[in-house]
Amino acid sequence: MTANLAILGCGRQGRVHANAITAIGAPSRLHSVYDPVRSAAESLSRSHPHLPKVSHSIESILADEEVHGVIIVTPNDTHAPLVLQVAKAGKSVLCEKPLDKDLGKLLKLQKELYDLGKTRKLPYMAVGFPKRHDPSFLALKAQLDASVYGQLEHLIIHSRDEAPQPTAYMAQSGGQLTDTCVHDFDLARLLMGDDDVPATIFTHGSIVFKPDACEEAKDTTRVTITVQTVKGRLLTIMNARHCPSGNDQRVEAHCEFGDIYISNPTRNDLLLITADEKQSGARPPIKSQTAERYQEAFLNQMRELVAAIMGGGGPLPPSVQKGSSIEDGVWASRAVEAAQESLRTGQAVTIRV
């Protein structure tokens, strides 16, 4: 059997997923692509070794019995309804984050999927948070779950992209909190456990970098978020839309009897040491782009989707599925909504569980 996959949305991120399908090889195959801008779908099809079919509509893909899984990379406000459509079609789904910017739509999606599950077996569903598939973060989770250094007291997440996004992108992204910090909230849920959710959130935002772009896009380029969880533990997220040293993705876990750190992977292992203090200690650059830093994570994410399809297409047991569930995606968006309210009001916001 071949796991035939379709991609909805053929922009930059759609190509990242297409490349992942190529990289993991058999039994996966890119069967179909769709984009409302047909030239984008045609371009992706021509450049991909599987030469996927260019579909004329989403409906034609969902009706195609040869398609087993669908990867949703469309605009954010289309994610929730498309997840439901794909689930009703009985196909496995990997949906890019966020599930939606509107928490009300997400709660409606949860209920609709619950009702659907009472009438039929639901397919595998995951939200595209690749950090959950990163080997370093999974190793840290194993350490924290085993309480190697006692209980976790304070988790600090650094998340800074190298290249600043264009103003036009910032304006349509939903804002820094929705676009990038949602990843950090989901990573925190992975590491702190889904039973220790945010209780209060306070957000500081900065427009010191690219103030004109921030004003035009009504956005920030740097935020610091402080969270206290229902168990009283602390979470700090430091997120920025630019980083001159590369893609900064460090994590610090400060525990009862010790600290655990994840540093940034570098492009090579070269370290220059000389007697000349002006040259000594030069280190190799860290990885720059998200697709480079999380290359293995994107592959693992695709491998899980394919494994679910090859196993019958149904949901994986919670102990097996590493990808974010729909519930995880809803919680990440719920935290983002509270962080946005805090940024807007200048007050700490309480999340009602």
C-alpha cells in the first residue's frame, strides 16, 4: 500500500511539507495539490519528483478515494472548517497552526468532531506544531517526566526567528502572538504536561525594532510572556520576529535539584582556539531558518502521519501520537487569546479552566 497525500495550499510552508514527503520516501507519495492560485499548485507539481495531480478544487480532493491524508496549509481562518470537512471525508489530516484565531470557532469544531465521533471512527488528526517531533525537546520531556532533577519549577523558552517578516506578512498573520508564540505555548504544554495549564498570563510587547512596520501592521516584533500555571509553576516565553545570530530556539528547565538546558544546534562543529584573543573562541553559526533548524522534526511529523495511514487511518493511542491533538491546538489558541488580551489591556489575564 502507498500512503497518498494531498496538500491544500502551495506557498512556502506547503513546499516544506512537500519536501518532507520526498525526503521520507516510500510508502508516502504526494498524490495531489491544490491552491486557489492555480499557478502556485502547477509550480509545485512541476518541481516535485512525484508530479502530483493539480486538482481544481478542495472538494475534488476530498472525493478522491485514492487520497488517504490531507495536509492543510491554507489561510488561518479556513483551518477549522477544513479539518471538519476532511474528517467527514474519512481522511487523515495534518493541519498547520493555528487551528483558528477565533476561540469560539475552535470550541464549535471540538463539539462537531465529538458528535461526528459518536457516529463513526474518527481519522488521525494532528496540528502542525513540529517542535513536538524535535529529538532534543522529546529528550527534555523524558527527563522532566522522569523527574530526574526533581519537580520542574520554571520553564524558559527562547524563540527568535532570524529574518524579520515583511510588513505585508505581519499584517495578515494574525499578529506575533498568533503566528509564532502559539508554537511556544504548545511546546510548554508538551513539556509541562497537559494537566498543568496556564492560569494567569501577562504579556509585554515591543516595537523598538521596525516601529514603522509594527505601526502599519498593528503588530509587535518582540514579546515577553510570563505565565503562572494551575500548579503554581512559572513559564517565561521570550519571542522575537528577528535574531541577528540565527534561529534562536533555546530552552531552560529549572528544577528542584538541577537545571536542564537545550542549546542551539550549529551548522558544523568547528571551534577556533588561538593565542590571539581577538580571534580565539570563534564558534560556528547556529542554524538560521525554521525549515533548517527543524528539518528532522518536519520529517518525523510526516512519518507519523504516514504511519497512521498505513495503520488504518484511525487515531493513534495517546502514548504513541507525538503530534498535537485537536485539544492541544485549542489550548494553544486559548493561551494566545489570553496573551493578546493582556497585551491590549496591560493587565494580567486569568484563564478559566
